Amino acid sequence: MLTSLQNSLVKQIRKLHSTKERHKQGLFLLEGTHLLEEACAMDYPLEVVCCTPEWETNHAALWEDACSRCDRFEIVSEEVLGAIATTVQPDGVVATAKRSEQQSQVPFTGVVLALETIQDPGNLGTIIRTAAAAGASGLLLSQDSVDLDNPKVLRASAGQWFRLATAVSEDLKTTVQLCQQAGMQVVATLPTAKLTYWEIDWRKPSLILLGNEGAGLSPDLAAMADQEVKIPLSPGVESLNVAIASALMLYEVQRQLVS
């Protein structure tokens, strides 16, 4: 059992709390039983799995499954687990996985979200969770947004991170053009739009553009849209949280598709 905080593996995993180190090592953190279950269910390759003796006893089948998918597994003390986890009260297991495996091909069909300069990991994780629940085809993220594999993003996604096709776009405007060439309508969410979000035909393949939490969509990206929609707000309310806005539109898409 690993008990020393000076162990080289412990030091390596602790470094993954940093964005810079995740990029440098090409690894990211999976924390908690639920995320590990989802990773195994989706056959996601793991690098290292660490758990406490108590967790191993209570999750013998999952431990065996996870160990069969990773390069290294270790039983660690409570103190070590607390050091390698980013959460205040970890539930007993932490794993690492390769970043290079995280992105899949986002199809230019159905409904896809394109997010510009999203900064809050909780928002991004919630959007991923909602998009998976609403049957979205995938999610595209601008390069200047929060990392897709930020630990808070994974936790906020409630495991749906593994089930939704996601990719980082080096140039979101170029990606939008490719979507249009593939026959998708591009819909921008703007407070100045004439149409509300339920007044357009969502049965067409659609790319929904959503902007930064504070600044919204950049003018250049908004200008590329084929349609502009707004979410009606009561007087005095400036805007909605971006995760709530995405949920409203995704479920309007679903409503139109099943009606």
C-alpha cells in the first residue's frame, strides 16, 4: 500500500491538478466511483487507478474491471488519496487517463452545440450532461475555453462526458463554415434577435452557437449565423446562465423532433 506523499507516482498525479501539467503529461484525472463506472462502461482506456482499502472492499467488481483496463493499479492510504484528489472529500478512488483519447469526431448531423470562450467548468460540465440527455450529436468548443478534461468539468457532467462526442476547434469560424457546407443551419443566440427559440424549424440539422458567460457571442461568429434567436426574459433580467440557455434550446429541438 502506498502511504508516502513523497512517492513518485503520488507526486506525478498531484501535478495533474494543474492545467499546464495535464497538457505536459498528456493525462487527466478521473475522480470518484461514478466517473470510473462510466469510463469502464464506455471502455475508456485508463492509465493508473488508485483506491483505498475500504473502497476496494466495497467495490470489488468495479476494482477488478478497472484494473483490467489500466497500466498500473495501487492501493493507497486515505492520506495519499486525499492528496491526489482535487475534491475536499474524495469517495475513495482516483484514476488517470490519456488526454489524447478524449476527443471524438463530432458528426455534422442532428443538433450540435458550438461554445465560444466558455470559462466556467461547472457550466461546461452541465452543458455536456444536458446535451447527452437531450440526444445532441456532439459539442464543439473554442480553443480559448476551459479545458474539456478539467476535473470540475468531468464531475459536473455526471459521467456523460464519456457518452457525448466532443472536440476542441482550433478555429471556430472555420468549423462553422464546414458545418454550413455539410448542410447544417447555424443558429446564434442573441438578445437582439427577432425570433424566439421556439419559432424556428429545429427538425433541420442544426448548429447552435452559444457565447461567453459575460460577453456572449463575438460579433464575427454571430454574423455567420443563418438564424438568430432569443430567449424571452422578464424586464430587468439581463441574461440567463449559458447552461440553462442550452438546455432550453436542446429540449425545444427534442420537442419538435418527437411531435
